[in-house]
Amino acid sequence: MPTVQTHINRRSFFKSTAVLGGGMLLGFNWLTACKRPDEIAEAIELPEEWFDINAFIQIGENGVVTIMSPNPEIGQNVKTSMPMIVAEELDVAWTKVLVEQAPLNTDAFTRQVAGGSQSIRQSWEGLRKAGATARQMLVNAAARRWEVAPADCHTAEGLVKGPDGQELSYGELAAEAALLDVPEEVQLKEKSDFRLIGSSRGNVDMDEILSGKPLYGYDTRREGMLYACVLRPPAFGKKLAAFEDGAARQVNGVRDVIRFGDKVAVLADHTWAAMKGKEALRAEWTADGPLESTADHDRILRELLDKPSAEPLRNDGNVEQAFAQADQVVERIYEAPFLPHNCMEPMNFFAHVTEAKAELLGPVQTPARTRREVAELLGMEESQVTVDMTRMGGGFGRRLYGDFALEAAEISQQAKKPIQLVYTRDDDMTAGIYRPASKYKIQASLKDGKITGYRLTEAAINSNMYGLIPNFFPAGAIANYQVNAHKHDSPITIGAWRAPYTNFLGFAEQSFFDELAEMLEVDAVQLRLDLLEQAKPVAEQDERIQYSPARMQGVIRLAAEKGRWGKPAQGVYQGFSAYYSHNTHVAELAEVVLRDGKPVVQKVVCAVDCGIVVNPDAAKNQVEGAIIDGLGHAMYGELTFNEGIPSASNFDRFRLIRSTEVPQIETHFVESDIDPTGLGEPALPPAAGAVANAFYRATGQRLYKQPFLSAIKVMG
């Protein structure tokens, strides 16, 4: 049976206790609760009693509802959109809803992860059922009171209405509903009846964000907490041999210096002392072998591109035969550098480790995995470790890896004190984890005006494309199709970077198809449509193919129509790109003009098929952010290495896109009743391809290497 919690002690808010049977005591932040300026003019009157309906929902005696948002919030707006889905099925007015970040609870919630653009997609059905189950329990409670059949009752914005005109508010029914058995089967709303889903709602944290109230990991303050800064090896491939900390300990405010592994932590009363103490450390470093540089990587990756693959990732038809019989074989090589993530909020984490337990708090995209890894590191049971989530000032894949949380836990365990580990911007940029440098060789055979064969070969540092990517377009569209992958193992740490692998592959493939269209004297959009038409029967038979040719055609046609493809204004040059990733189809048309002989992106028109759009304004923000991110890094982003040392440690040497360089972005969503797919990443991969293709039409120069800025400098 769910439990009923009444007379909550205000001092115990932020405490969360899992309760067997689906009930849960969930506290909330009074500052957040009292104001939602984008939705209501007056503060919500808080109830005296709360009643637990299930892990997601508490209802007060006055009808106010608290909905827990289970997944980490990294700026993708799930803290607003996920509760919207629950509220839709609960059938409650959004103006009566308070939203709180749920604690990590793998029994109550599934996949509490922010990654892969999967939060809404993976939780869609579970969120709906949570709301629908609570709604049914409220209906059952009303039906019992009225002695009528539940089927004769219905709900409307926080009310249960009976067959004879009776009505009771959710607040009046919450205490009874919380004690009822949880129904095994519930009826979900028809999608045509959605009222909240599909409407725009403001970010529930906006007031705190704008007014600077505590939300982020860096805002954490605990009694007795020390701040820790860490000296790490200055180059990838080096190890700590010895260090001297006398000068560091003399810095006013420094309390301790601790070595752990090949790192040294300085603990202090405040961040300034910790940072100055770290600067005062003197260390000696050794290397087991030669340190790697970008010149080494370029040579090694080029060699790997020519290496045959014993086991292709996909191998349709006979590529070698198609190449041998071709009128022409086209080959191009595309190159991408390492990239840091550059989250606005550098890495940080709070940890308080005692002999009995470990309490951690901070911004991490994978709290469950982090808890498991911390427990293993400390030699504890998982039940002894808690990892609570703060809002994150950006993630982009960097915070999938809890290395900074592990560092915090290890430092706290040695220091026997609560600490907050803080990275400086320099720490953040030079300690990894990076998007891997990679190169792609793409070859295509042309015969009688058709593409008859296609081979994609990847060479990358430390990692290779996901197993699904070989089954994206153009798989199925070309009969003879092969995908190969090779990697070079390096001490430079790499990991997922927004839209992993596809963030660069989208540019490479879409630039290549644009060039093939020109060679074949076919319109670039029409070439894609024709290839997708060929893919339709194959996709029906080959379950490995991940994308929908028809849905891809849909976004291509929509973007071409809205962007007036082939009908640019005078002095405007167009480029087109279409890509599938993270379960979503996206097409983009870029417009470029020449200013002082240099190409400038003035507009991007984007068409997206992501299924049902839960929160249109938030969805639009994700698309625009992804396009700006993809365009900016393709144009300017580059990190090289010299004997293991990265070329940039701060923004004075790492170029980011500037506000004056952001183009106008026009976004169109395909109307759909398909369950939501991914959205945080899919608009990024096509951006660079559309822009590069437009640059070509403006300048006559093809771009094969990122960042584009180095090539643009020699234009005009």
C-alpha cells in the first residue's frame, strides 16, 4: 500500500525516503515553489498536508500537485517537459503544479540518465502511466465515496466528476486515493485529447536562473566543507614522480595537501586559496614512452585509412566489383580535430565520506553509474552511497563520465572531511575528456550516371563509431555498401561529445553527397530523395536499418519548401544537408552571403521529425542550440597536441562562436502522432554539411577539414 505523509516538517525538505509499494516522501524547495512568473500572477498557496500517490506525484489537501522530474537536467528542459507528460495524464492544470528534481532511486525510476537524447523517448510510456495511474486512483476514490462505478466518472483539470453532476477536487480525494491498491491496468489518453502536451510552458527553474539562486553544483555549501583544487599531469602520458608542497601549505587558507594516484589535491577554506595553493606546488613528472602530438595522429590516422578491414561493420553486395566496373571512383578524405566540451559550469562535485557512508552531490549525467563506481572505489556497498543531482550548467556528454565525482570521493575519504572539488576553466579544458580526433575516407563508384558502390572508412583516436551508425543512411540506398572502422590507442582521454561520431560524420557524408550530385549533374535535394526512394523496399526487409526513408524524405521536402531551395535571393548561396541520428530525422538549408569576399552564414532553415513535440518552445530552443553548437565548432573549434600537451587551456586560445556570428534560425516540426524521439542532439550533425555546401556555392571551394576558419582565411 502507498503510504500517506502528513504534517511535513519544513526543516526536513530535501530529504527523500523511498517507500515500498510505490509511495514516496518527496520534499521540495520552498523558494522554487512560491513563484512561477511565466505561468501565474500569484504565488501558489502551499498545502498543510501532502499525500503520496506514487513516486512521481504528491497531492496536497488544497489540490496543489508536486511532480518529480527524475532525470538529470543539463539544459535540455526535461525538468519541465517530463512533468508535463505526467500532468497531462493526471489531468491537472499546469498552474497547480510544482516541479522538483527527484532523487536517484533506481527502484522507483528508470534510466535516470541525461545522454543520447533519450530522456523523453525512454520515459514516455512510464511518465504517462504514472500520471494515468494516479488519475485512476483518484477516480476510484471518488467512485467509492459516491457508490458509483469508476467508469461512470471522468476527470477535468484537477476534478473528478460523477454521473449525477457531483464533483470532488483532487485535494479532497488525495488522502483516500493514496490508500487504495495501485491498479495494474490503466487507460492512457488518446493523443488527440492532449491539452498540455504540445503547448509551450516556461522553464520551471527560470526564476532561480535569472535571479542567481542556488541551483548548480558550484552553488553547494555545507558546514565544515573545504574546497579542493587538483594538480594533474601536465601532459597526457606523464605520471607523477614526486612533489614538494611546502610553499602550498604556506598559502593563507590552505588546510591540507593530499596525493592520490598521479594527482595532488590542495584543500582550503575557499576557492582562491585552493587555486593559489595548487599554483605553489612543485612537481616532477615522468613518461613511460614518447608523448604524442597532432602530427603523429595525422600520420597514424592516414595510415589506418588505407588499412583493409578484416570485419567490416556492414558489407552489402560487392563494393570491390562495383568499383572495378565503374566509370569513375570518387574518393575524398574528411578530417576533424579533438574538441573539449567547454560546459559553461566547469566540473565540480561535493563529497562527504565517512567510515559508514558516502554522501555525494553535484552535476552528473549518469548518477546511478557514478554511485556504483564510487562504491567500488571506496570499498563500500552501493546502499552506503548516495548521489544527488543538481542542475547542470551544460553537459554535452562530458558529464556522462563521473571521474570528477570519483576524485571528490577519494579526496574526502583521505581528508576525512566534506569537500567540494572545483575545476578552473584551465583544469576543465586540459584534463579531458575530448571528442576524438578522426578522419573519414569516403569512396563512391559512378556508373551510367548512378551511384553503384559506396565505402566509408573511419580512423579515430581511441574509439570507433557506434554499431548502429553503419545502418543509418545511405545503408539500404546503395546496393554495394561497406563500412569499416579502425582506431589508434592513445593516452589522451576521449568520450562522447554532443551527437557522438555523427557530429562530424554528418558533415563528411552530406558534403560528399553534394559533390556527387554536382558530378552527376543532379539537383542535390533530388539526389537524396531518389536514394531514399531506393531505400524504401530495402528498409522494409532489413531490420538493421534504423532510419525511415519516408520520414527522411518528409523533412527534406519540408526544409526545401520552407527554405525556397533553388530560389535564393540575389547574392544568397544555398547549401543543403539531411541526417538521421538519435532516432530523429533532420534536414537543414543554409544561406550564405559574401561580405568583403568572405562567406557569412545568415540563415539556417531546419525541418525536424521527432514525433510528438511535448513543449514546442523548449524543442525549438534545443534545435537552435544544436545548430549554433554544430556551426560554431565546425567553423572555429580545434584542439591540437604537442608532446601530450593541449594547445589551449582557456578561451584566449580556443575560438568559440560569438553572438554576432549566430545566424537567423527558422525551425519547422513535422506534425506527428508518433511517440517522441530524440531532440537534444539530432540538429547538430547536419549543420556543418549545410553550411559547407553553401560555402562551396559562394566561393567555389570545397571544405574537407574542420575547423573551416583556416580554409576561409585564404578565400576571396
